[in-house]
Amino acid sequence: MATATAPVSPSGIVGRARGLGAYRPVGKLMLLAVVAAVLVPLLDARWASGSWPHALTVDLTEPLGRTSDWIIDNRDSHPLFLYFFGYVSNAVVLSVRAVYLVLLAAGWAGVTAVAAAVAWRTAGLRLALGTAAAFLACGLLGMWVPTMQTLALMVVAVLVSVVLGVLLGLAAGLSDRTYRALRPVLDTMQVLPAFAYLLPVVLVFGIGVPAAVLATVVYAAPPMARLTALGLRDADTGVMEAVASLGATARQRLLTARLPLARKELLLGLNQTIMMALSMAVIASVIGAGGLGDRVYQALASVDVGAALAAGVPIVLLAIVLDRVTGAAGERLGANAEPKGTHWAYTAVAVVAVAVAARLAGRLDWPGGWVVGIAEPVNHAVDWMTGHLYSGVPYIGGTADWAGHFTTWVLNPVRDGLQGLPWWSVLLIVAALAWLIGTWRTALTAVLAMTAIGVLGVWKPSLDTLSQVLAAVAVTLVLGFAAGVAAARSERVERMLRPVLDVCQTMPQFVYLIPVVALFGIGRAPAVAAAVVYALPAVVRITTQGLRAVDPAALEAARSLGATGRQQLRQVQLPLARPALLLAVNQGVVLVLAVVIIGGLVGGGALGYDVVFGLAQGDLATGLVAGAAIVCLGLMLDRVTQPTERRTKKGA
């Protein structure tokens, strides 16, 4: 007699699948425990537990020193430098000089009119007025000529970055093999600290504009390449099949289908490239870029916060204007709104008329009587903050007390705990975290990255840097998630936060470094504070965007069942926004790690200090080894904090 079987509901199937999936992490940990039980006694017998064994390190000082000496000895005579690098250097110098002379010839009125006209035709009247006000503010601050110098350098650097990024993106977008080969290269270009590759660039090209432009290109090209590849690889398959069915060649499919479908990603890549290039303005000034970055650097060298802010504000204004204009252009492209040619013609005539009138009136240079000095009041404000907030604040103590408590209760225990662990246990912890969140390939990559740090001989400094990164990421995520949730639930809060986030994201780190040091003193705490300020905007923006992208139908269903706002957030929005939140964590880690070099300038020590020391002393080995260790840390943290595509799909 047959036994009746009760039907299984879809929810029951899902529950059983989740129950089975819950055993996967346990199985992974058990397998890892078995491997550890076999390998750890062998490793401990061969190399005693504790810090990384000296026998497993490789000293790169001698080969890197020989390389540096060879470059210096042959820079003026070897054909590679005379007929390749020399031509590249001359082309960069001539290009920057040509753009700069055009800007000077147009005069302040002509440049402002051109910028406002482009913003008007691209994004509307409101943004055009804002663009004109931004350029006029650069003149009012007495920074017109340095602004034109920076703008000329940025125009050339962005053009080269866009061309290089598009070419790399085309190769990666059209070939899976090329995509896999380019991904680690792009990761290295984006994670390697700028100070680490400034020294090789200076060795080859010397101090000056060519080195600054090429260092900026290395930093700014990866976003363009990544987004170009993303746009090409995510092209609508239905459209591509339709174009192929019409007999179009591969070149025709690229020009008529793939590139038009990827235009929003291409414009976003341009936007990100511009932002990255501008963020390099101050760092590039260290190797002779000039312009606004040099003014900031010189002002901070004399501890003149007001003068540094006067030069830093134009950088922020340029970044905000370019961000808004390119963003509005992307929305216009998405809406297929094309301006009429006659309107562009009228606009061009008006711009030329303004430029000619300014030239005839002899008003090409910004009038000296129109300059407003802000350095003195800013310095007074900084002095007041230092005098009243540094110490002696009733009940809550001063900022110096906060920094001391944070160092004593957070930074020191985390650093001592990491450095006190046996080296093999650190590798096991990394392997477990990476394998739980991804695949065995993810775990292997993370472990190899940490192993490379030990082999390079910088195990303890790397763990010191890791402790600072972990502390900064924790603070960033707490503040970022809280602000992102508030901005996602309130339009007013988002509007209030937006200008603050813009300033934090575009203000050069060197500018707010002095106020941070004035408030928190010298040490690892101000390094963490600077990293938090730099990484916080990205975490807030990604969190806000992820929560707002949740399906409205899911929220409506939750409301219909009587869920409160807090229940909707906890049970609907946060689970559905999990990919965006994980991306926020990943970006927070990467951005915090990018500022670890700045921490080396204010007493952060560890790898950041080694990189800065290598650049200052011309020590290629110290600088590159520390930079490579930072890249390995970034690779490990990326694998530990960002689930692989396969894992995400399985958990969906």
C-alpha cells in the first residue's frame, strides 16, 4: 500500500536549502582545521612560532639598489631614455604648455565664459551659474594663475588617462582572457600608493611636469578601463544578437551597438578619472607639478593652514563642477536629449565675443584689487580650535585626550594582538575568513598575499599598518552606515550631507592634515582620523544608493503587513541591499588603505613611514618594498571583504 506523501511548499524547500547551505561554512572550517593540524606541527618544528622566520625572507635591497644606480648612470646616454622616454617627456611638456598658453590667452573672462557655456548646454542654467561662480571664486582667492596651471596639467593627464583607459577597457571588454590578465594589473595600479611609484617615475623622468603627469595617469586610468570593460561586457545580449543577425562585422557591432550601449559607463569612467586626477594634484606637486598643489604643499611646509585652504578650495570647486557637469551629461545621454546645433553655434559666438572684449579691454589677468584674503581669519579659527578644544574641555576632555584614549584602548591592543600571534596563525585566520566568504581560490590568493609580505621582510610593520586600517575601517563603517541610513530615509538629510561629502571627498588630504594634527597631535590617532575623513563619503554614498535601490514593492508589502520603519530597515532594506553594503565595506577598506601613506607623515609609522622615507631619501628598495606590502595588504583585505561572484550567486 502506497504511503501518501505530504506536498512540500516552496518555502519549505527554501528552508531546507538554507539549512543545507548552513553546513558549508562548518565543512570548510573542519577541512581547514584538518589541514592546519597536519601543517602547523611541521612548520613549528622547522621554524619556531612567533614573528615571520628570517630564513623565509628575501632581501631585495641589493638588486633594487643596482637598478636605481643603472637608471641614474644611463639616464642621459642610453638609447631607451634618449629616443623613447625623452620623446614622451617632451610631448608631455609641449602639450601642457600649449594648453596653459591657450588658457592664458583666453583670459579669466574667456575661460569662465567657456566653462559656463559648456555647463549650460550640458546641464542647464543653474549649473552654468554655479560653474561661473566657482571659477570666479578661484580668482577672488588669488589663485587664478595656479588654477590655470593645474587645469592645464589635468586636461593633458585626463586625456591620456581616458585614451589609455578606453584602449585597455576595449581589450578587456572584448576578451575574457585579456580581462583576467588585466585585472591584477589594474588592481595594482589602483592600490599601489602614489608615493611608492613617484620614486621610479622621478628616476626615469626627473623632477617636473612629465613625472607628475605620468604618475597621475597611472593613478587615474584604472577607473576608465574598468568601467569601459564593464559597459562592453554588460551590453544587452538581445541587441547584440539582433545586430549580429543582420550580418554586421565585429567592428560594426562594436561601433554601432556595444559603444553606444556603454555610453553611460564611459561617461561615469570619465567622471571618476577626473576625480582621481584632481586628487593627485597635491601629491604630484611633490615632484614638481606646480599649480594649486604646489601652493598647498608650500603652505603646509610653513604650517600656514589659511594659505593651504585658499589653494585647496579651488581644487574642491574644480572637482565639484566637473563632477556635476559630467553627471548631468550622463543623465542627458540616458534621456537621449541632444542639444540642437544652432544653440551651440549661438553659444560659441557669445563666448568668443566675451573673450575678445576682455582682450581688447586689457583684462586678461585677474585684477589684483579683486582678491579676497582668507588666510588670516582661517589661521585665527585654527588657533582658537587648538586653544579651546585640544585640552581642558569640561566633562568630555579635549581632542588630545580622545586621541590618547583611542590609541591606548584600541590601536595598541589591536597592534599588539596581531603582532603577538604566531605567523602561521595569521595565515590560518586569513584563509578561514577568505574561504568562508568566497572560494578556495579566494583563500589561496589572500594567503599568498600575506605570505609575500613575510617574504619581503616587512611582517611586523605590515601588521602595525593592518591594525590602523582595521580601526579606521571600523570607525568609518559605524559612521558611514549611520549617515547612509539617515540620508536614505530623508531627502533633507541627504541634501544637507551632500556638500559636506563633496568637500571631504575632493579636498586634498594635505589640507585637512594640519587641522587634524592640531586637534589630535602627532601619532597614529590623527592618521586614523585622516583616513576616516577620506573614506567616509564613499561609504555614505554607496550605502544611501543601495538602500534607495531596494524594490519599492518589497517595502510596500512590508508596510501592508504593519511593519514599522525600523522593521522595514532591519528585515527588508538591509538584507536586500547586502551587495551594496558589502561594496561599501570593500571601498572603505581600499580608501582607508590609500591614506595610510598620509599617516606616515603625521606619526603613523609602519609602512606609510617607509614609503615616505624611501621617496625622501631616494631609497628605491625601502619605498618599493613597503609599497608592494601595501598592495598585498589591499589584495588580502579585498578578498576577505568582497565575496566572489560565484559565492554571491549561490547565496542569492
